[in-house]
Amino acid sequence: MAEGPADDRETAAQNLERELSKLFGRARSVSLSLAAKVHPGLDGASYALLLHLSDIGPVRAADVVERTGLDKSTVSRQIARLEELDLVERVADPSDGRARLVQLTETGSARLAEVRADRRRQLRARVTDWSTADIQEFSRLLGKLNSDL
């Protein structure tokens, strides 16, 4: 029985799902390992929030909830944990003295920068045999997938 275009598409979709499942599993494992490098008491979910806070800069906790789509109590709990670990701090909002912003501490910024630099070195080592064009195309397609998700 010859495969037709619909069969090809179904097979391609199954292969994509299988490879994404492997990638997500490895990403969880890597996140846990990287979180421990930032601080031994840091869990994977709080590490993800720390990355997000690093990327967006000082922000109100309510804005974190809106940007991430996480539950308010989850964000509050994770921020509290990051504060306990001296990775983030709350500071006065210069535009509204009643409000507080969450930002990385110097310690949090320094530890995260070290881990990110190490992560980039490891990634470059993994794709050393890839062409620049392959890396660019893979990045483009991942960006497209992230936008669609």
C-alpha cells in the first residue's frame, strides 16, 4: 500500500510529537540541573520564573501573572521562594510609591549569568557539527512553533 500525502503528513506529525516529547523531557531535566547550579534550593518552576524576571526586568507581581498566565497564588509562592533564596527582591516602584516591583538581586543576576553562559557553551558544543544555516533554520522553526503555541 503506497503512502499518500495525508499519510505523509500524519507520519510527519507523529514524528514531530515524539521528538518534541523527548525534547520537553530533556528540557525539564536540564532545567532542574541548571536550577540547582543557581541555588541548591531552587526548583525547576521557580527557575523558569527567575529566567522570566531576568528577561523582563523590574515588574509588578500582577504583571508577571498576566505575562505568564500562571495563577496568582503560584506566582506569589514562587516569588516568595526566590526572595527566601536571595535571588529576587521587592523594591519601590518609582512611578507609584505604593506599589512594589520584583527584580533580581545582585546575587540572583550573577548566579543566573554564570549558569546561562555555561548553558550557551554546552549548547554550542552540542551543535558544533551543524552548519550555521542549519542553526538559523532550526531557530527560525522553533520561533515559529513558539509563536503558534
